[in-house]
Amino acid sequence: MTTMPATLRASEDEREHTAALLREHCQQGRLGIDEFAERLDVTFAARTRGELDALLDDLPAQGPQPICGALRRHVRTFLLVNALLVSAWLLTGAGYFWPMWPFLGWGIGLAAHALAGDDPAPGPTRTCPRRPPKSSL
């Protein structure tokens, strides 16, 4: 006899993940506060994965969200670290300009990040939603 995934018992982490997804949908205006509260009660009372899935059936799937402003933070970190390296170079006698090597290596990665154009529009930082833990079954 095979067990359908919907009939498997839900873990506490899966309930927490479903609650986080419901919170995201409520913040985006897809759920009202009352409906969110009802679904949250059902979430923590759910025993099976099927019961958790039913709570999200009428809502669009949430894909991973890119982090906004990642390029800006990458550039800021690049400049800060390289300024520190040049300062260390100056404090140690300003001989051979060794900071050019980290500058060049990191600069190539920064240029690739900028040219990829996958950074969303600037705005407040968003992170990816938590993913459910992998099942050991």
C-alpha cells in the first residue's frame, strides 16, 4: 500500500512555512485580516500535508523573490573593502601596488553582476521566503 503525499503527517516546520506564506499573501492584500486569522488557526491545527495545501490552493504560488538593491550593496562593499586595502597598502610603505589584484578579481565579478541586469528596481530590501525543509522520506 502506497501513501499519498497529501495524507502524510505534516511537521511543525511545514506548518510554520505555510503560516509564513499566508502572512506574505496577507501583506500583499490577497487575504483580509479575518480570513488570514481563520487560515492561521487551521494551519496550526492541520495534521496532514493535504490540509496545509488546501489552505494555499486558491492563492498564487510564491516563487523566490530576488533581493532588491543587491547590486548597490555589492558596489558599496566593493568600494569599502578596496578603500581599506589601499589604506593598508599606504600604511605599509606604498611599495608594489598589490591591492590591484583583489580590485581586479572582484571587479570582474562586479561587472558581471552589473551586466547581468537581474537586479530588481531599487527599493527596500526584500528577502526570499523561507522554503520548507526537505523531507527525509
